[in-house]
Amino acid sequence: MFQMSTMDATATVVDDTAAPEPKSAPVSTAQRIETLDMLRGFAVLGILAVNAMSFVWPFGVEGSTNAAPFEQGGANQIVTWAVNVLFHNKCRTLFSMLFGVSIFLVGGEFGDKARGALLRRRLFFLAIFGLIHGLAIWFGDILLLYAWSGLFMMFARSWSVKRLMWIGFGLVAAFSALTIGMEVFGSLEVTSTSDWNKAVAEQRVGILKTIETVRSGWLPAMTENLENWVQLQMPSVLIYVFPTVGLMMLGLGLFKSGYLAGRASDRTYAIMLAMGVAIGVVLGVFDWVVVEPGRSPTWASLGSGIVGELAPFMTLAWAALLILMTRHGLGFVSRRLVPVGRMAFTNYLSQSIIMASLFYMPWGPHLYARVDPGPLFAIVVGIWLLQLVWSPLWLSRFEMGPLEWVWRCLTYGRRVPLLKA
């Protein structure tokens, strides 16, 4: 187990706010852990690639692109496949792991009452942000889930690496086993191509109805958003909180052991990278059949679902790749992600504001269900470039992102400095 330095113990993951005693205050730029910022920057950009479809098309399209009313082949097929293989469940997993690190770095050891109180206030205001985000902007909010999960994770922040890894792995594995069981059960219900075609036709009817509803006005669109929010948040509170806590435990264990802090050996990172690539190749084979137009993908869907549960290993492979790039001559590329990660809270919410404005908010161009996956990815790349440019520009003048600043002021109960000294 690697020993943590004083600097390591005073940085955080979502907004890098620590609580040194005797007076609580945000850490300075010099105290931050650059590797965590880099990984978080990658995670928040990748999350947009996955979330984008849910801003543009009804919720059901993400689970069954064959039922969507757009061209299935060409660029649409390639983009859907690439996002599924490279980003789906990998960036969210990384973000969850990093949030687990922040629980420790903000709250300190379990017996630290002052920092524990700070952590509880931080999670409370995160829940408020999550409610506003989910109800007023986009139903797919993950902040509320992180606030709930953080309440459980805060009791485990002083655990040893071994305990964090074993219990975290157990929670994630149990949820994966449940998911695989549901995949197997679902595949048994579809026994023929005709059954599959019938299911796709029924899904398309529902999708077209949702499109008509959202296009009919802002109030119907937000009513649909509310229904989707309830549909997502209820299972999150009852079910998804446990695998999310498991991922947070794994993240904190991997940080304490040195892996997510960038202190493991090249050999360790190379092994994890090779393992992730191997899993990605198998997943890619299955997913290509799943997104192939007009083909019943029952067996491939089952294979994709099973292999997809190995996403945490692909997540660690992404981390390994970025850390190795930083160590071996490509840091000029990977370090571009650091400012994005330092403003992850602002960038995550600004992604939602931009996408909602483009597709269904009353002040935007109302592009809902009018942009196919291929052109949509061009919009995603455009937002990536915007955030890669604006994040360092903002941080050249200010200590933190604007929403990070609001969150910190609320957490500390006072106005904290924003302008650089």
C-alpha cells in the first residue's frame, strides 16, 4: 500500500475542496493532484458522448436504436457502436470512482467531526443541485444519485485498501450478476426473429408518440422530462445506489493503493491496458451485431450485456492509458484534460444547458428528434472543443469554475475567493 502525502490528503475529486483545520478553506491550485484532474476531465467529456442521445431522442432509443426513426446504417451505425464500446458505462464508472476519492479527501478520517460536517453540507447542496438539474433541465441527472450514495460512502472513508476493494467488488459483482440474470431472462422471451421484429415495432410506436409530445411545446416536453426523471430516480434510490457505492469504494481503494493517484508501476498500467483492450475487442464484436440494421441481435445483445458488465476493467484501462501517456512523452495531450477536470462540475452542468437549449428549451432552435447520431457526434465534439478551450481560459483568471465557486460558498457558509491573487 502506498503512503499518502499531505498534499494527497487535501485535494478532492469533484471540486477539489478540502477542509484543513483549524479553519476550513478550499485548497490552493498548488495542492491539487493533477492525475485526478486529468482523469476527471476525460470522464466528464466522455459522459457527454453517452448522454447526448437522451437529449435528442426519446429515452427508449438508447436501449434499442433499431426502433429509432432514423437511418440505421452508415455514420449513424458507426457512431452508435463506437460510443457504446468506448464510453458507455466506462466514463460514468470512472466518475463514480473519483467521487469516492473525494468523499475521503473532503471528509478526512471517519473520526474527524469538523470535516465530516463539511462533507455532509457538501452532499446536501449537491442533492439540491441534482434536483434542480433533473427537474428543470434534464432527467438523466446523476448528481442526486451521488449525493445519496455519498451518505453511505462517508462511513467507509477510513477503511483499509483491502476492505474497500473486497466490499466494493462484492457490491458491483452482485449488481452485475443481477443484470446478467435479467439479460438472460429477457433473451428467453424473444425466441424468434418475428418476436424481435414485433417488439421493435411496438417500441417505435412509443418513440414516435414521445417525439410528437415533446415537439408540441415546452410544457409537454418538461412533463415528459418529469416522467423520465421519476422512472430513473426511483430505481436509483432503491437499487443503483448500492453498485454506485461499490464503485466509490473501489475508487477510494485504488487511490489509496496508488493506482488512481498515478503512482503504480508501468507494468501494472500496461497489464490493465492490455486487459481493457481485450475486453473492448470482444465487446466491439457483439455490439456491432447489435447495431447492425435489420438483424435480430438476440444472442449478440446477451453477449454484449454480459461482456459489458466488465466495464470497470475498461475504465481502469482508460486511466492506465492516460497515465502512461503523461509519463512517456504524450503529456502535452493528456494534460489538456486537467483544466476540464478542475471545472468538472461546471462543465457537466453546462453540457446539459447547451444540449437542452439546442433540442427542447423554448429559447432554442427546437432540434429534438431532428439530428441523427452521426451529426449529433459532431455537436458533441464541438462542445468538447469549447470546454477544452474555455476551461483553461477561465482558470487563467479565476481560482475555480463558476459553479464550483457557488457550491463551495454554500458548503463553507461564506464567500470564498474566486479571482486569482
